[in-house]
Amino acid sequence: MASPDLSGVEFEQHRPRLFGLAYRMLGSAAEAEDVVQDAFLRFRGADREAINALSAWLTKVVTNLCLNRLAAAARQREQYIGPWLPEPVITEDGALGPLETVQQRDSVSLALLVLLERLTPAERAVFVLREAFAYGHREIAEIMGISEANCRQLHHRAKARVDEGRPRFQPDRRRRFDLLQRFLAAAQEGDLPVLEAFLAEDVVSWSDGGGQVTSARRPVLGREKVARLCAGLMNRATGIEFGFAEVNGDPAVVGLAGPVLLGVWVMEVTGERISALRAVSNPEKLDFLARQLSRSGGLAGSSQ
């Protein structure tokens, strides 16, 4: 009988944390999976006696792999058709780690991941390691091969740039889900006055179809335009099943045509109104979430 692969058993204990790190760094579940697999292959080929602390070693490997990918990603974003949004991930199953606090949910929100695109790769790495994983500046400096002083400067710049765009106040999870349910019902009924009442005056809607499906290639701005957009989309959504899920820590609508996932609609709430809507319909960005739905058995609270 062949002996078990102990390296695989040992690595699997770290896989969820490494995936969460890579996803926050890259905004892509597919790329995060690739990075974690690359890290596993490097681990299998490494000299174990030279690894003093496995967790720190793996974190450094994944961080460096992500930094290499981020350099190429900046060029790819310039050629992307329409608005670019991160790949959505259902977070109710713990795919991105525990999200029990406001800070933990914020660390995976689509809104924050979009803000992280403003940062340099080094700034993003320092920000994610510090804010999402609570590493100390000395630890981060060792992971990234920089001085502790440089690490503090990178974190200070990154946090200042991110804080500029963060929403100031969000109600609790239950109230946000209730708001989304009522908003979807109004959109399905085509009730524009009610829809507008749910929306902030300066609401923005982004749609990421990646040039593969029909979607708005520019952000839609303002309460009236976004309300008409939502009502129009629902009017054309014949035979589509809608349900609710927690996606990247926020309430979301998920649309299915039979077994095929068509899109995800994530809501951002500021105060008591919807301040942003982010829709992802690019099929390449829906694969991970579709697999999550398949494993869980489908949608909650579905309607047509």
C-alpha cells in the first residue's frame, strides 16, 4: 500500500487561509485557486528542514505569487471591455474565512476590492496583510523583504487612499437584506416611484459583462436612471429565477436560467438607501460562485 502524502495533509490545513489571502490580493477566485495550487507545488518541492515556520513561509510564497500577477493584471485591466469588477464569492459558507465583524465583512466587499485597485501592488499587499489578517508591521516587512519603516509608510498611504472611498455607515445585515428584498419586488413590478425611494440621489450602478454578454459599458449615475435600468432589466427577465445570497459579505440577488448562473447583483447601502449596485454577468467570473451554488443545493428565497 502506498504511503499517504503527508505534505498534502499538512498543506490542506492552510489552504482556506491562503485562498482568502490570494483572493483579497487579486479580486479573482480563479486566480486565487491557481496561486494556492502553485504554492502547494512549491511546498512539495521545498527543503522542509529550511522551513522554520510553515504558516509564515506559505504566506510569503502566496504574497509573492500574487505580487507577480498584479503587475500583469494592471495591463489587462486597461484592455478590459466595460467596467471591471472582482469575481463574486458566496461568503455564507466561510469560503473567505470568518466574517463575524463589520471589519471582516468589509475586507472582502466588492466595494473595497474595487478601491484596492487604486493601490500599487506593494501597497495592496501590506494593506491586506495588516487590515484583513492582522499581521504586525515587522512580520509584513519580513514577508515582503522590505524594511519595517517602509512597511509603515506603505500601510499609511494605502489606508488613506482606501478610506477616502469607503461608505461611512451601513445598517446591519438583516436590515440590508430586507431592503434588497423590497427593492427586488419593486423592480419586478416596475414600480419606478418605489424604486427611486430606495435609492440614494447619487446612486451608481456598475455592470461587468466583460464584452461577453450585453451590459452597460459605462456606469449608470443617478436615482432616476438607475431605477429605470433596474425596472427594464426585470421586465426582460422572463423565465429567470431570482434568489438571495450573501456575496462578499453583502446582500445580493442571484439570477438563474435553469441550472445556468446568469448574474449576481450586489447592493451597497449607505445610511438607509442603496448607494451602489454592482452586477457581474461575465460568465468567466461566475464559475466559482456557480460551483458554490451547486454544492449548496441552490438558492434561498427564490422567486420568478
